[in-house]
Amino acid sequence: MISAMGQFATIDFMLVDFSVSQQFKTLDEVMVRVVRDLHRAVGGHQVPVQLTQVCQDKRMLNYFQSVLGGAIWDYTDFAMYFHAHDERWEYDPSTQRLRLRSPQDRQARFFRRAKKPDEVARLVLKTDNKMLQQLGVDTLQLVLRMLAKPPVGTALASLGVACGAEEQVFKNAQLKTLMVLR
């Protein structure tokens, strides 16, 4: 509890009526719940769902009504949104089906998009072992190929690894990846 506030004090919260709280939600907050529920209904997150089903859900309709004034997006708008947020969404515009990417899918995409071996080493060292174990063998092969020859002059000392030598960082990343394959 604050006993006294100075003239330059900042309050970082606001109490509002529940009826206006919907205005502060993002589209992702609403759509993720809708798509997860639809995934459960059709057999899991691997099965894509129809965009029309998502749009017809009462939570989506309520979101567009209360936040966007009733203007529901067309399929092109959704396609652009999913393209801009492809780390979370997998969308096929030809069939208008979408799927929420699993954490493993998202991590595998990060590894596939990494251009330099030091980026891969950072990802490996920051990823927990359980997540690495859930990645596909093809992704782990890619990781090992990228870590095969550490480039000279990379800046990896800031990773917080006990040994500051960059070569040791690569060896640690290689070892961590190989332990997963064991």
C-alpha cells in the first residue's frame, strides 16, 4: 500500500468496468482460444481448421463487434495477418485452413531460419533439453551440420557460458544436441 505519492508518481494500472475490458484484448488472445477449442474438436493441433469456423465463433464475432465496430475482416485481411504472424500461425490461403503452431514447430522454424552457426549455438544453449528432445531428427541434423565448423571471429562470449572461448561454446552446443540424440 502506498502511503503518500509524490507529484511525479506514476500509477501503472487502471480499474475499469468489466464491460469495456474486451477493448483491451488483442486479436491473438481471442483467436488462439477459438482455434485451440476447434483443434480439440477435430482431433488435435496437427489438424487444420476452416477459417470460416473461426470467424463464425461467437467470441470472434464479439471481438470484431466490440473492438472493431462490427467490421469483420475478409479472407485477404486474415491471410495478411497470418502471413505477418507466421511464427504462430500456419495458414493455407488456397484452402482457407489454419493451424496454431506447436512450441516444437516454432522452435524448429527458428533453427531453420538461422543463417549463421553462432545463431544456432545461441538457440541450442537457450533451449531447454525437453524441447530439444521433442524436435524432429531432421531439425537436429540441421543443427549439427551448422555447428560442425564454428566460424572464426564470432561473438558468443556474452552467452554466459562458463568458458569464454567461442570454440567451447560451439562444443557445448554440439554436446547438448548429441545428448538429445542419445
